[in-house]
Amino acid sequence: MPTLTLEQWRLFIQIADQGSLTKVAALRGGAQSAISRQLSVIERQCGGRLFHRTGRGVELTEAGRQLYPRVLAWLEEGDALGRDMALAVDQPAGIVRVGVLSSIDHDYLSRAYEQISRLHPHIRLRIRDGVGAAVSEWLDSGEVDIGILPRGGREHRRRESTLFSVRHLLVSAPGNRLTRERTVPFAQLQGLPLVLAGAPSAFRRQMDQLARRMDVALNVAMECDSLQIQKHMVLRSGLYAVLAEHAVMRECAAGQLQGALIVKPTIQRTITLALSEVRPLTLACREVARILRGCLDELALAVRAAS
């Protein structure tokens, strides 16, 4: 990184977060022109523009976007180190960012939070959820420290461990004749009105490749990356979805949705816990990962018991 003072790096992060030199000046009790001059010095030291100036404020350039997560991670690691030293060398503390696949049952995240709060009161969690591709992107960019996501087609991540494997169901509204059976052959997806994740996604690629291999024409009536909206469209609009067992386990048990295991062939994916390779691996991150693994082991047992 360029040689800048700690305060200059903090100013860079603050400008990026606020998106306005005027707001930063107000927060710091100074003049907007002074902040602008300081930013110019930072950009000269970095050898190029870090922000686009717009009528609404400032936005990170591509170079700025690449720099932001690294600087943020470095500053937060320094803050975490200071807190660790102030508390005790072996006491984890600081913010841990977790990206979670949206299909993970929230009850297991609650259990993890309760354990972390009880055992490590100086750790603060920041959780966001999304589709697998989004969680993977957050890990690669350093936006999260820990990701719970499906294993993709790429090589295994260096800091990745398997949590459990899941099969996929054809899901419909209750009472549907096709999904009333325990299993349904993949060939019977032919022509069914499906709601599937939009391309590109690893799961959508897997579905499309399998359909070509099996000579099955998939009728994708709607593309949707939201799990909750997919479930709603299945229930209210007569569509079918292809969802992992753990994503609909609770609704199927309650009779709110109905699912049949897809066979010939089965569709299976592996859910993993991965640690960021661009953010520092703090003691707090290791402890949160350990507790998450334990709680998600319980989810794996529940999935096996329900299948």
C-alpha cells in the first residue's frame, strides 16, 4: 500500500462510507475545502484517482473499490488488536462479519449468537444473507470474514471446510399430485412451470447442464434470486421450485409446502464454511467459526433425520 498516515487512511474510509466531502467536513468540524485538499494529497500519494466527483457527492473509482476492503480490514485489525491488548491477549474481541446462504434456518444463527454473546461478550456479529454467488463474492472481496455457502465449481477454497451435503426437492403447494409422491424423476420436470435462480449462478448452471444431458426442456416461468419470493410464488401462483432439503424442511413438516425428492439423478450440493483469504484471521473470527460449525452440525443432523 502507499505510505500514508493512519489518519489519512481513516479519512479515505470515512469519505467512502459517507459519499460526501461536505458530510465528512461536518462530522470532523472542519471546512469542506480542507477535506478536499487532504483527499487530493491522498490520491497523489496513491498515484491516481480514488473517487469520482459527482453532483451528488463522491463515489469510489475501480481503484478505490479494490483498495477499500483491504484498508478497512487493516484498520479494523489494528482496532481489534488494540482491544485485545486492552482486555487480554487471549480474549477475542471485535467485529466479525458473516455472510450466510439465505436458505440457512435462522434458528441456528440465533443459537450461534446466544453462545457467542455468552462466551465472548466483546465480539460483535454483523450478519448478511444472500444467494451463494453473493456470499462467494463477499468472501473474495473481503466484505465478510466468514461465509456459509455451497461449494462452487471452482477449486476448493484454501480455508474451507465441509458442513453437510443436501439433496434437492421439487417443491409445490400442498395437495399437488406430483410432489405427493416421495420421489420424482428429473425427467418429470419436463414442461413444469419453474421458478429458478437467475443465471449466472452455480446451481442454475448445474440445472441447465443436467437438463441438456437428460434431454429435458426446462420451462423457467420466472427467474428469482430470493428464496422467500420463490416460496411465495410456489404457494400462491402454482409454480414449482427446486430447493434444497434444509431450505424447506420446516414448511414441509408443517404442511405449508410439499416436496418430492428429485431422483434419476439426485441433485446434491455441499454446504461449506469458508474463511476469507483477503482479511486477517483474528482470534474472534476463529471462535465465531468454531461456534457456527457446532450449531450447523445440529442443522445437518436435523436434515438427515427429516430425509
